[in-house]
Amino acid sequence: MAIALFGGVFLGVLFFGGLLLTVRLLVRVRYPTVLMLGSLLLRLGILLGGLYLLKDGSYLNLPLALLGILIGRFLIVSKVKQQQGPDEMRQEG
């Protein structure tokens, strides 16, 4: 069960870190639609494949993997907030 949780954290960081990288690259590419669609398909494929492997024959592992994905999302969001300065955070709110 711990493998499902830590695997979910890894998948979450991979999925949302890939999203962050994609968003940062959008302003530099010639065809942003192709980048967004390709990134989405790749990230979803990795996520669904990883969830299938983490399931490991027991559907009880899936809620733990999903919790791990949420933890991974939290880690990426907190990293982005740390990189922003105080002025940038005031403008958002």
C-alpha cells in the first residue's frame, strides 16, 4: 500500500510538473495548440498507465494512489508559490 501512495506522489509530480513545463513553453513555440494537445496526451497516458500498474490487482490501492497524486499536486503548487516573489503573489489575489 505504501508503494501505491509513493507511486501516486511520483505520478502527481510528473503530471503537474509536466503541465507547468508545458505552460512555460507555450510562449516560445510556433504551434502552441500542438504542444498543449501532445503534452496532455502524453501526461494522461503516463498517468493512466501508472495507475494501472499501481492497482496491482487490488482496487484498494487506487484511493491511495489518487491521494498521492493530490500530494504531488500540492508539492508542485507550493514550489511555484516559492518561486514567485511577494509582488507577483499580490497581483494574483
